[in-house]
Amino acid sequence: MSVVDIRLFGDPVLRAPAAGVVDFDKQLQRLVKDLTDTMMDAPGVGLAAPQLGVGLRVFTYYVDGELGHLVNPDLSLTDEQQEEAEGCLSIPDIRFPTPRALGVVANGFNMYGDPITVEGTHLLARCVQHETDHLDGVLFIDRLDPQQRKEAMKMIRESDWFGPDTLVKTSPHLQRTPR
């Protein structure tokens, strides 16, 4: 397994827009494997490259038993909206109802450079939007109304994992032992 530390809120890489992937090489394949292994170990339903400290437009997902990844996503969203509790591996133990489009069609590429389309509703749509936001330097708390965002920031400041002296910390998520 290639489990990598997840960057937490406060790390500047989470706020920087990621660069488009231009080289579909062994390094990209390794990044997708690291993202997949780390996401499954966390466990989570999605993980974007910036969450591992890599500023490239790549994310993985695992929703309803479907494991996949997308490189350089371009999204088309439905007009119909949903609002469900959402959290983030980079902001542990904090969840808030977050508005998202109900459906998404995401065009992009796989790690070999082949064009692919990911289409889904509900949790898959939420996950694809959430991870694409990471690629744009946006966190789910940015989508909350002002009162919820204020409450989320208070919870972050009071959390055990966040400290005023450190911008980069490792994830407190339990790490499973490889089998």
C-alpha cells in the first residue's frame, strides 16, 4: 500500500488552484495509486491530489462500490439542487449540510490519457463536485452560509488537530494496518 499523509485545513496547498495534467506518465499512475490507497485507508469517498500536497488536477472516488479516478475534470451540473451533510478528510470530524447540484456529468481523462465521462446523481454528484472544488482551491466550508461558516471555523479552531503554530499537519484518521 502507498498511504500518504492527508494535508489538513491551514495548509496553503488546499487553497491553491491545481495545474492541469499534461504528462500521462508513470508518475501520474503512481499518484492515482497513492490517492486511491490513501482514500480507501482513511476511509473516504473521494480524495484530490492537493490533499496529498500535489497541485495537479486529479482525484479519486469510491461511491456505492464504484472505484474510479478523473484527471482534468470539466463539469456540467444539473439545475436541480440537493443539500446533504458533507465533510472532508482535510477538515476531520466536521460536517454541515452543503448545497450542491443533484446531478453531474464530468468529462476528463483516465491516468493513461484516455477520455472518460463520469455521470451521476446524489452522493456521486456531490463527491465529484467536492473533489473538483479541491482542484480549484475551494473547500466545502466556503459553500456554507455565513452563520454556518462561522460555526465551522469555531469548530476547527477548537479541534484537537488544528493549532495556531502549525499550518501543515498529518491526518488524525486511524490508519489501518495493511493485510
